[in-house]
Amino acid sequence: MIILPINKILRRYKYEFFSVNSTTSTMDEAKFKINSVKNNFIILAEKQTTGRGRRGNKWISPPGNIYCSIALFVDVSNSDLLKYVMLVSVAVKRSLEHIGLADILFKWPNDIYCNNKKISGVMQEAYFNKFKKQISIIGVGINFLSSPINNNYQTTCICEYVNNISREKYFEIFINYLLNYFNKFFLNKDTDFIFEYKNIQMFLNTNIRIKLDENKTINGQFIGINDDGSLILVKDDQKLSIYSGQIQV
């Protein structure tokens, strides 16, 4: 893949770009802009003061890592919502491999691991702006310079593996992959990324426990991912499609 300078990439795909030094979270920043910006846009922050992940989890956001949100002014069908998370996850994986990282795996539904340590996370929210246009906002966090300590899982960052690339250059590479995938999906309904996402899953073909909410868990064998992004769990000889939850091994 030819990597273009970020301004050429943005012009090619007609995305607007905003860079801020500090914000509560890029998801909040994007939500504020959906009534005034008319095109798809990307927000990048140097740091977040109250970064968040899925289900309101705190995303520790020191300076030096990648914190961005992508706002898509597209007609979002329910069947496509999880596809966006799959697409972004594959773009993260390809961008990491591009700079030399290996052993990249996905942990359903929204985490990316390198050498069995979390390096990135993706989240998605949908809103209607004042013109009643639905906008999908996808947040992406990628540990570039440092990795926060978490008691529930190990973490890592890009600079533990490579030190010959700047944060800005890596972000350019990531955006190049991301917008190329989105362009092919929106224009040509190209879904090659789904195959890649489905086949590089942590815990595939093992028995897992999924936390569905604060009060409910379910156990079964994880046998695959549906094309819509839901997890296929076999429990008591029945196949169940799980659309939201957290894998607990």
C-alpha cells in the first residue's frame, strides 16, 4: 500500500481534520461538532482528561498516545454497526503490522492485542444531529508512547517494539489504512476485512464466560463470529448470537 501524507489522504477521501491539545474525550469533542460540521471528520487529541471506553470504562489517556474519533455522516443500519468496529480493528492491525509489529489478535468485541497484551481499543456511539441525520462516531485509542497499568489485563505500546517512527507518522499510516477500508466498504460494499477479523480472534474454539451486564454472565464454547460482528456461542448444544458483552476467561 502506498502511504500518502495525511493532508493528501484527507483531501482524497473528503474528510475534515481537527487537532486539539487537550479535551475531556475525543468522543465528546466529536459530538459537539456534529451540528456544525457537514462532512465526515476526524479529531485527534494530545491528551484526554476523562477518556472513556465501552460501557463507561475509564480510558487512561497520558500524552504521547493516539486518541482519536471518526465521525461518519452515513446512513447506519443496525446490521452495519458492529461492522464498523471490525473494519477499524483491522485497520489498526494492518497499520501496526506495517511498522513491524507482529502477533496481533482481536479480543471480541473491541480490543486489539499484541503479544497477548492490550495495545488498542475501539468504541462506537450513534447520535442524531439537529438536522436529524444519524452520525456514527468511532473512538480509537492506540498506545504509542506508553501503556497504562491495568489490574485486569497486561498492556503494551508501540514504542516497546519500534523506535524509528514518530507518533505523527504512525497516525498518518493508520488513517491511510482506515480511510481506504471505509472507502471500499461505502462505495463497493467490500467486506474483505470481515474475513480477517473473524479468523484472528483470541480464545476461538475454547470455553469462555461472557459478562453480559453487571448481573448476568453466560458460559459456552466460542466457535466464531457472524458477518454482522456478533459472537457465536454454543451452550447446551444451541448456537447463540451475542451482540454485546465482555469475555472473561
